[in-house]
Amino acid sequence: MKPKILFSHLFVGTAHNFNGGCDSDCACSYSIVPPNLQELPTERGYGCDGDGEIFSVKHSLKGKKLVCSSGQGYSLSLDDHSAALVANAKAPLFVLNAPAQEILDFFAQPRDPAEWSRTSSIDYYDAQLAIAQFYEAGLLREVSAQSQITNIYETAAPLESWLYLTRACNLVCAHCFVSKDMRRMSLETGLQAVDRLFELAEAHGHPEVKIKYAGGEPTMNWELIPALHERAKFRAQETGLRLNEVLITNATLLNHERLQFIKEEGFGLSISLDGFGEGHDRQRPVRNGNPTFERVFRSVLLALEAGLKPYLITTITRLNVDEVPALVAFALEHRLMLNLNFYRPHDLTDTLAADNASLTRALQEALKVIEANLPDYNFMEGLIDRSNFGAAHQHVCGAGRNYLSIDTDGSVLPCHMLTGYNLPGIPLQMLESPRFDDFPNPPIDHRNGCNTCEWRYWCAGGCPIHAKNVTGSSNVSSPYCSVYKTIYPELVRLQALQLLQADINSR
Ligand code: SF4
Ligand code: SF4
């Protein structure tokens, strides 16, 4: 049998946008290694010289000691395949058949590719081809090459922002962290915010500005959105920076006209859907207690009819935990992305969170739904809370680094939760850098309790504000750690099955 290597780039372009970003309601985490998915090796494209040897191996790698990189990640066995998550590879997930695994195992100790035995049952040429592919994909590295996982890509990440267009909302959601009142962002403040974002992005080398129009319920200050969008487009053209805009909404005030605007102007649309019926209604009523599920669900369908693919955002609490499997089934049916946020209690007296055992059970049920309907897109990459399986990362999110939460009056903090808590921010015009170095968002290699965990580059330890609220310290592993550790292996197994399925379908 020939060695076969499958890479997770099969699904590129369907889940996280540029370099691992996403449209959930948190600052995205960005990858450690510049994704080079287009450059991933295929079985074609390798020159072969007169001796029947792979040119790149013979001339570039021979004499060099190579070693397997997969020790820095997680691996699992499937029936007749194996899978590995590798932090500093060009694509994070690999699925290998038995001959490919045998070749990789050969490099558990540093070896010269020429040491591969010509009498092996695996054809010499096929083995050299696999070695070349492993090397190019980052699964094999030179012994002398740096193996440390560093965040070399940080400045290439977008400058992200959460604009509080208003503090008002027409709903009274049980889990909301926003101190609500009638404050609205003025046009003048909004335009200043857009201008400053582009100035900061240019000054600090960010190639993209990402604006999340949020709140409160941003559609309650709808007029601002087209005006700020026009300015953002103008500034993007002027500076040559990329622009990425997302509306984060409860979807109760969407209509055909607004959806058309979102579509025509190329916005992302993120909709909060907190269950699939009563669970959503328990969590997201209007002020008089009336339910909202029907209304939100109609908006989701209307968005689908308009040709949009809303990104669904769910916060799981004890009020809606049982509806997670139904939500997953709905998202899969419509090929939508879904982010299941685990509720972050605001203090020790807050009892809204689902307990870890019920949360784990609900997620296990949801994974069964996924296994029965294996998606042909990157559904699982950012499904679980703050994890990101599309890219290894050092920081759970961009808070403190490349993320700005801008309040209605233009004051800035490193996270939208802090703004929602009414903490005092820095006036927009006094902000000289997107960085808030005193915000406790340590790299995962320095996070206590996480720094030796096999999941650390995919999990990154959970929200630091949540950890602080519950344990008194941000520099500890997440209170949801036991849930993550139970769910992640199963999630990776399903991702590997998904790759195998995609490979079969592509033949
Ligand atoms: S929170 Fe738990 S699973 Fe996540 S990185 Fe830390 S120790 Fe690992
Ligand atoms: S600090 Fe927590 S709430 Fe804020 S962006 Fe990061 S993960 Fe989200």
C-alpha cells in the first residue's frame, strides 16, 4: 500500500476567515504559523531525477537529520489510520494511513532521509515522496530547526474592534454582561472610531481592520451602520488595508431591506440563537417576558433566503443546555457555522452556568449528531467555546493585543466584557497602541495549569476574564477544563473521520 497523507486544508475557506479569524462575539485567536495552505504539498509536483529519487529530498534534505514534529501535539489511532494535530505545521490536522505512519515513526529519532531502507515493504520512491510531503507540511523538521512555538504571526493579524453602537437592547437576556441603558454612539464618535482604527492599524502593521457592529443591540442604532461603513470603505481604499465588517445581532429587528444591505455590502452576519425553542425563550425574552425564538428563527430563515450564511452564536447556560444537539442539527442541515460559548459567570454568586457534567453530556449528544451527519465543511474547527482547531495559537483571543472594545462615548478597553461592566476606558484619541499590556492574557506556554497540556495550542486555556471572575486569577486553567478535555479527543476523531470521508468523496 502507498503512503497516504490527508491534510485539513481540504476545507479551507469555509470556516474561519483570514488566518484563523472567526465571526463569534469574542476577539479571535490568531495562528502561530502563517497559514500556507495553498503551499501544502500534494502527491504531484515533485521532480524526480535520473536515479528515480525525489529531487527535493535528494538534493535538499539528504545529509540532514530530520525529526518528527508531532510530539508537540496530540495524536490518536483510528481503525486503520492515525491522526495528529501538530502545532507548528502548515495545516493543523493530518490523517495518515499505516505506511505513512510507519515512515513518520521512523523519524521519531533524528534520521537522514537516505537512511530509509530500500528493502522496506514500502517502495523507496513512495517513501521519499512521503518524506518530502511531511517536510514541506511541517510534520518533519530539521533537528537544528527551532521547535519552540512562538507567535511569529501576531502583527499580521487584523486589528479587531467591537463597536458599541448602543447600550440599549430590546431583550433582557439572562446571561447578558452589558450594563444596559439608553446611551447611543453618535455619528461623530463613530467616524472618529473608524478613523482611529485605520490609523492604529497602519501605525502598528496590521494588514486588516475588522469592525464588529455590536452593542447592546446594534440594529437599534441602525442609521450609524451605513454611515460608518462608507467611512470604513473610504479609509480602506485610502490606506490599502483590508476591511472586514460583521454585524452581531439578536436578529429580532432584521428585515429584508437590512439583510439586502448586509449582503450587498459584504458584511458577515452573526446571529445569537440560544437554543432551539423553549431554551432560547427562557434565555432571551423581551422585556415583558414574551418569547423571541420564533422571531429570531424567522430572521435566520430570511437571511438564508437572501443568500446569506449567518454565523450562529450560542451561549450555553443551564437554561438551554438540553437544546444543544438540536441546534447542531439545524446548523448542519443548513451548512452554517455555530459557536457554542460556555457561559462565563460574572461572580461567585452567579448560578446561571450549566454544571460541567450536564454540559459534557449535551456536547457528547451533539457530537453524535455530527457523527451521523459528517459535514463537508469546517464545522468543528471553532465549535467549542474559545477553542480554535483551525490554527494553533498561543493566546485564547486578541484581548490586550489586537482587539479594541469601543464604547458609545469612544472610550476604549481591551475586551467588550469590560466595557459592558462599565469599567473606565481610555479616550479614543489618547490611545496610541492597540496593546493593553497590563491585560492578563498570557501566552498559553506561560499559563499556569495549561502550559504542559496536550491541548494547549488549540484550547489556549479559556477566557481569562471568566477564570478571574470564578477563581480570582486569570493565570489558571479554565473552570471548563474538564469539559474541554473530555470533548476534544472526540472532536478530533470526528474531524479525522471528516477528512477520510472527504477523501473518499473526492475520488
Ligand atoms: S484549560 Fe484545560 S484543556 Fe485547556 S489548555 Fe488549559 S489545561 Fe488544557
Ligand atoms: S477576554 Fe474573554 S470575553 Fe474578552 S475577548 Fe477574550 S475570551 Fe472573549
